[in-house]
Amino acid sequence: MLAKFYILVLILIVIPVILVITAILQNNLPLTEMPGIMARLKTYFTSNVAETSMQPAFPELAMRVYPYTADDIHDRIKKTINHFGWELLKDDHDHHELNVIITTPLWRFKDDMLIRIMPISEGKNAVYIRSSSRMGKADLGTNTRHILDFYSQLDEVMQ
């Protein structure tokens, strides 16, 4: 009887750990790059938001700057959103701001993404992105993955 109890406890501990490790690995994040695996895991286990900036904590979250007009970038952002099949909730073309809902594949959670085109100089604009989970306190890097996937596809559309 005691052996069955230990097996049950082991299963209740091992299965969640395996699910967490699988989620982090599935997100295919640059865990070993600067600022290091511990800083990254701390963020992935304590935050449900990822956003770009000009001086990000993680290099892959640097805002991208494109040598196109805001209107051109806006159109290409919409093509990128369509490529992923994400739901375009709001498209404020005048302010170059888009709100998107992303449904995660495995658990079908809804994540929100804000995309904003920000002028840098004549003919250059940055694309700011903020991705956040609606549920939970940790995203295990999912929102970072949303941003990386988005930028990767947007870069292709920009060529």
C-alpha cells in the first residue's frame, strides 16, 4: 500500500515537471545566451509578459527598425498576422497600432499582442511588440516565442 502511495506522489510530481520542461523546450528559446540561463528561467517562471525595447534585458527582444514608411510596415504587419492565422482584434491604421489575439496550440490559451509602429527618423520606423498571457503568472517563454516568430516572419515579408 505504501509503495502505491509513493508511486502516486512520484507521478504527481514528475508529470508537472515534465510538462514544464517540455513547454520551455518547445518554445525553443536562446536559454544559454546573455544574460544566461538562470536570468532567463527566472523571467520565464515569474512573468507572463514579453515586450520589445531599444535596450532590452534579452537581446532577441530588441525592437526592429525598418527603412520603410509606417504605412508600408503596417500593411506588411497585417500580412504577417494573416500568415499565422492570428485574430486581428483592432486595427488603428491612423495611429499604426494593432491588437491581436493568439491562441496557443496545445492548451488553447488566449494571449494578447500589441503591435505599434514608432517613428525613428525620416523613412525609418521601429516595430514595438508586447505579448501577454491572459492567464497565469508564468508563460514559460511563450510570449517571447510569439515575438520571435512574429519578427522572423515580418523580416521575410519585408524582403
